[in-house]
Amino acid sequence: MIDGVAGAPFSSPALWLTGVERGLMLAGLATALGGLAGRGLARQYKGERPAQLPAPWALRGSLIGLAASAALVVTAVAGPGIAARLAQPPPPGLLSGGTAEIAAVEAALFALSAFAVRLRRPGVATTLLSGVVVAEGIRSHPEGVIPVAGAFVTYCHLFPALLWAGMLFYALRAAVAWRSYPVAAQGIVRLYATAVVWLFAVVLATGVISAIVLVPVGSLVTTAYGLFLVAKAVIVILAAGLAVAGRRWLRRHPQPGAGPALATRVEARALGAVLFVTGILTVLTPPAR
């Protein structure tokens, strides 16, 4: 029998609502931060460019993150008791979990990032969005178990995960925009495929460390947190397999207008699912104490 969530009932609507809000916030962060990084990577393409690179959806991503963070603040203020129970174990110095406070900081950072993007200051926007990752590390489960080191592990896990998803999304947009010129489209995807090898290695290593800290082996299939963690691992491995399959497309000579490989498009959907599962994981209480 699966154990219930120690912090809040697994059937609690607030748990699922907060998890979805956090998943949307992470999706917005990946779109904005990864999009800016993706455009920077795409600019390294040395071949002939048939057109300008598409603009990253940094503004849209920042606004999605702002809306999700604002919703998190409203949810936490409306139910402070349940919000505290969804932030277990609490980070050091934030005995109530700090859900509303940290969400408010993240909303401010997203808002400032949106202004920076409108003012054509991508470097400033990147710095502000990186601040959201820092805030996530402070309120993370590993930080609540192992102060300081837990936040560092979260940074090292979340940054490459967001870049993986956001850079892939941008690479797909660029490849679709240049689909009439398959050599150039493949060149953009090839740059992403080279970067993702290193990103996946860091995500895998830090994910294993987080799992060791948060979930005893015996709790992997007996707790809600453990099962969601297993589900996330399965989807990440699937995404990695799709990334490998997508590399085969880079060795082919596709017809103009064909667009990126199906495996690469499905990989983007898999990473989107990972972000939403991660959102749920952040409000479940891990079995580690």
C-alpha cells in the first residue's frame, strides 16, 4: 500500500493546484531562460543563414512565470496552513516553508525580466531569471534536508534541466523556421545535440544525488514521492533516448520542408512532462527526514 503524503493529504485539491502552478512556473522559466540560451547557441552556427533567427520567447516565458508565481502567492495566502504543509521539510530560517515569500520574490524577478526583454537587455533578463533558480534552490527539498549543500545540488540540477528543455524548444522553432533549408536547420539542431550531451550528464548525476538524499531505497515504491520520482526518471530516460534517436536525423539528407525529426519533437513533449512532474514533486513531502 502506498503511504500518504506526510505534509498534506495526497487527495488535497490545494496540493494538485499548487503543483500545477509550480509546473507552469518552471515551464515559463525554461521557455524564457532556455530560449535566451538557445538563441545564443544558435548564433554560433557558421554556415549560410537563409533568414534571421527567430526571437526567443523570453517575454512570453517571463509572463507565464509571472502569472504562475502570482497564482502561487494567492494560493499560499488563501491557505497558509496547507501552504506550510506543502513545504516540508522547511528550509532553514523559513519554518512556515516560505511559500508565499519565495513565490513573491520569483514574481518580482519574472516581472523585471519581462521589462528587461522589452528594453532589449537579454543579459539583464538572463541574470534575473537565474535569480529565480536561486530562489528555487532556497525552498527546495534537498536544502531542507542538508542546508547549503542541498541548495547547491538543486542549482546544479535545475539549471541544466531548464536549459535542456528551453534550448530544445528554441532549436525546434529555428529548425521549423528554416525547414526549407535543411542544411541550416540541421546545423542548428546539431549545435543543440552537442550541448545536450553535457546537460544530460549533469542532470543525471545531480538527480541521482538528490534521490539518495531524499528517498531511501525502500521508499521508492511505497511513497507517493518515490513513485513520482520514478516516473520522472523514466520520462527523463525516454527523453534521452529520443535525443539519441534524433541524432540519426542529423546524418540524413532530408527534403526541404520536412522539418526536424519526429523523435526530436516528441523529446520536447517529454521534457514538458518532466517539468510538470517536477512541479508536483516540489509539493510532495519526501520520505527523508
